Amino acid sequence: MAETLRVLLVGGPMYDPLYGRIGEFEERTGVRVERAVSRDHPDLNARIAREFGSGEAAYDLISTHTKYAPGQRRWLTPLDGDLTPEELAPFAERTLELARMDGALYGLPRNLDVKLLHYRTDLIERPPETWEELLEKATHLRSGGVYGFAFPGKESGLFGHFFELHAMYGGRTFREEGSPAPRINDEAGRRALGILVELYWRAAPEETPDWHYDEVAACFREGRAAMSTDWPGGFHLYEGEGSRVRDRYGLALYPEGPAGRYVYAGCHSFAIPRTVRDREAAVELLRFLTSRDSQAHEARFGTLPARLDALGDARAEAPPGSLVERRWALLEETQRHALIPPKHENYPAVEEVIWRGLREALLGRRSVEEALARTEEAARRAAEGER
């Protein structure tokens, strides 16, 4: 085996706990793991595009995501010849399906990301069941230093909230897998963006257009928001000593729209790029990072494991009747019935164009109608690879 493996990983409070286990792999195999960690997924994606696109990359394993992998496919290698059916059997079928492209497995799932509604039990007796009800409650609850609803106002966070709301009002941003132009300038898009604009002006923090997921989560944990949404991996921060809402917040399914409940989601995964130098060692690290023990370890910090055996371990540790037990049930129900993963071969470029266009309406620089019309045309060009 190689003496050293170079890996490129996504960083942040939802991801970092796993990397503390890498020392165990190094001790067991004698292989040193040289880590390059990006601060978040937008930074990671930009780095992958820049370094692999220029030929500078020299990595043996990288973090990716099922929504970004189609755009990175030319730099990745299929894993089907490296892993046996028995090794793949513990993974939930849906996670493997998301990680496949044209039938080939291009990443091994790390965890499944689906969001839940977080709400303050000392301010809200019953969580809202529809987005109109959420807007009404959030508007009513905004007072002083407490905001009614906190959400990301840029990057994948803003895109994701629009993407799921668009579906809940009957739209589909991507009609099918592949490269068709996105469609957002329709009645569903107008209602979805309209809700976000109203939430910003009537219920959210002024800083929203500059906030991504971490800032939103911190706002809720600090007791400055009555409601928010978040991914599973940050759960340990809500329960930690630094959380001002510990013991006075609850979790619920997303509110529904007229067309049902849909949650923007996907799978974090690890992939082996074409630049791999020692494939055998890289596959061993891949197995270690996605093992039952590794995924059970991450689950203790909140992530929803891609492996069913690790999920079973996590659920068995939850005290009966606890918020932790309820949380696992809500996450499973969401991933079974409400998952709506975006997939497009030019996804990063399309996402970038759409969130920037939507943000113009959020900031009041364009009307909802004008923002959607301009953004759909720009997204069409991005989808087709035009500049």
C-alpha cells in the first residue's frame, strides 16, 4: 500500500466529527492520510472544479454529494469493481440509487441529508402544518430580538428552500434527469418565491441574504428565532451546553404545500477520482469512512446514516419517549415519503445562477415576476453550458 493518501474533504460542524477517527485507520494500516479540508460545500465544489479542471489535483479520495457528482463525473471513477454485493447490502437502497449514474456507482454514501422543522416549544404550542400557517405564525412571533423564522438567503440554502417550495406548490425545477433546461417561471415558482420574500421582510433576520446554513442554525441555537429548518448533522449542537434552546425546542415534519410535502435532499458520499495513485489503499479508506462503526459514530452527532445497520444501532441507543427517538422517526418518515433530490449534469452552475437571481427578489431589487423570468433564462444557458 501507499505510504500516504491525499484526500479532499468537506468541513464544518456536521462533518468534522468523523475525521477524528482517521487516526485509527492510520494506526491499523500504517498509511498516513494527508487531509485537505474545505470550509463548506460551495468552497469544496469550487476547489474541485478549479484543481481538477486545471490538472493540478492529486487526490486519492474526495468528498462529494449526489447532487454535485453528475457535474464532477469526468473526474471520478466507478466503484462497482471494488465493492462486493455483500459490502453494499447494508446500505439503504435509496442511497445507492442516488449515488449511481447510468447504472454505475460513482460514490459510496456517507449519510442522507433531509431537513426537519425546528420550533421553540416555549413560543409555539403546535408546529405549523402549511407554509401559509408558518408565515402567519412567524410574522406574529417576530418581536424585539426574536425572529419568527430563520433561513439561508444565499447559495445552496436559498436554492434548496425555493426548490422544495416550488415542488410543494406543484412545480418541478428539473423535469427529468439529464440536461433539460430548468423551469421556475410558473405559478408554482411565483408562489414559492413570494413566500420566501414575505418571510424575509416580515419574519426573518435582516442579515438573511448574507447567511448560509451555519449562521441560521446558530441564530436558532442562540434563542433568536422561533422557527427554522436544519440538517441532521448539526443536532449535537442543539443539545450541547452552548445551546440556549436546549430543553425548549421541538422537531416536526416540514409544513406541506398544496401539492404535498417535499424536502430538498441528497446523499453525502466519498468517491475515488481518476488521480488516485494507490487504488487498493484508497478503497480501504473508503470502506473505513463508510463502515458501520464510522456511520454509527456520525449518527451520535445527529447524521442520518446511509447504512441500515448503523441506523439500527443509533435508534437502539435512543431513550424511549425522548426527542432523540422522535427525531429518528421523523427523519425516516421524511426520507421515505418526502425526499426530492436535485440531479443535473450542470447542477453547480445552475444552482449558482438560480440562487443569485432569487436573491435579487429577496433584496427588493426586482419583483418576483421579473426575477423569475430573468433567472429562468440565465438558468437555461447555464444548463446548456453557455456562458
